[in-house]
Amino acid sequence: MIVLGRQSCYLLGRDRAVVDIPTEHPSCSKQHAVIQFRQVTKRNEFGDTRRHVQCVFFYVPKNALAGTYAGPSYLIWSPRTDPP
């Protein structure tokens, strides 16, 4: 069991010496993906602030030969951008 609240981010992949969450599937790369948690503060039209934790998933392509699929969707790599 992995408690996700202990760190702000986790690296997934096959390289057990480097990653936080190891995967065994041969289609995964050594450093396959990152899950990041961060606190976001938003201000409404009245000036009140709200804080919440946002979970972001980043795919880390390392010369992926077969590409990556999430269900039926093919994932296309792009540089990291912050969500709106």
C-alpha cells in the first residue's frame, strides 16, 4: 500500500533504484510517468480565497517505440504546461 500524501510527487517506472512506485509491465519505461500533487489557491469575485490540492499526471517519454495508450486514447507528448 502506498500513502500518496507523504511526498509532493512520485516517479513511476521499471528502474527500482530510481522510482518511487515500481512497475513490472514490459511496456513501461525505466522512468515512465510522474504524479504530482500541489496546492492551488484561487480567489473568487468577492476576494475570498480557497485552497485545494491538485493532482497532475505527467507522461515522461524516453524514446517510446510503441507510443503510449490510456485506454483507447493515444497519448501525444508535449512539454509540461501548468493546467488552467
